[in-house]
Amino acid sequence: MEQVGSERRDRPYGWRGRIGVIVPSPNTVCETEFWRMAPAGVTVHTTRLWFRAGEVERPLDDMEQYLPRALAELKGARVDLVAYACTASSMHGSPDKRAADISAKTGAPAITTAGAVLAALDALGARRIAVGTPYPEAVNEGERRFFTAHQIAVTRMASKIVCDEQHQFRGMCRVPTEAVCDLAAEIDTPDSDAIFLSCSDMATLDAIPRIEAALGKPVVTSTQATFWQALRMLGIRDRIPGAGRLFAEH
């Protein structure tokens, strides 16, 4: 994986790297789990895209109009890397093209959650995955098409819905850790190489080690994979305890 960063001793904070993060406005999980995983010398700087669920028919598409402002804010913060951390929207079109477009506008290397998930699965040698999400079925089908287009087989897919808000693309943060663990057990199949837990607004960090211990296979999640690729692209090779085999082995 390309390394683009180095230690910057002139900074009191973020001297190893400043990671800029773009999330939909309701997302409260991604930056929280980024900070929990962040090693010394790495800082996280978040901006939001106004997500008008319940006001517009296609909120994922609508929020793209606010991307120029978010990119300008992160450019102003002089971050070392930009992470576009919305799973569902980054699976529309080419992750590489979106990352290149963001990089061109900010002057910093960029990644997307969709691209990070593909990189994580490749590092783990996973070509057959079981997928768990907090999404309504229409979003699930979009993810299934994305993986199929990248030659990754989905052996089973299911959603964990704990509140009506999730059908309006909100409330994913309300799925508790125990329910995430139950979801992983529900979707696992004997022929799956890995478990993928989608959505950067679904808390997964505490579930990862429990699931890996119970099922004996690696777990990739939207937030974990995005932070992993961000660190590795910055040349930071730290092993993050409790963040799964992805961080322990790659």
C-alpha cells in the first residue's frame, strides 16, 4: 500500500498525521471509533454533509451538494489525508475515481470507505463474505451489486433493524453491540472467508474481537477498514489492540 506520510515534529498534535473525515450529518460513530483507535501522534478532524432524511426522496444523493464545503474545510485544516466515510454512497460508482476527485480538490491523498473495504478484504484474502448491515433492503442490494462487480461473492446478507428510523436512513447508531454480534452469527456461512459489517454509523469496535473469537474468521467493518487504510497510507504501521485481525496482521 502506498505510503504518503512521515513524522512532522513541528506539530504539538497530529505530528504523525492529521486525518480528515467526511461523514453524513447524523453519523456519531465513525469519528468516535477513529479516536478510540488513534495511536499517539494521530489526530482526527471531522466535517459533515447535511443529510436530509425525511425531507428529500434520495438523501444519499442530495448530500453530495454539500461536498464542496466539506472539502474546503478539510483543505483549510491542512489534513494529510481525507477519508470519505459513508459506505453506501461511496459504493456508487468507482471508489478510485471518487478518491481521485477529492484529492484533486483538497491537495491531499484521499480514500473512501468502499475502497478501504475492498483493500481490507484483499489483504485478508477474502473473496467470499457474509454481510451484515443496519440498512433497508434497497441499500443492501446496492452493496451486493458493488461486491459482485468487484468479484467478491456475498454468501449471505441480512439487516439488523432495531428502530423505525433505520428505514429512513437514520438511527444506525442505535444498534447495540450485542445485536451486532448476533447479526454476525446469523449471517455466517461455512464457506465465507470473512464477516463484513457495513455502515460507519453502526458501532462495531467492541464487537470485532468477540465475533472473531466466536466464529474463527476475520471481521471487517466500515469504520475499522477506513481507519486501517488511512493509517497505512500515511505510513503508520501500528498494530491496534482490539481492532481485529486486520490490524493485527496487516
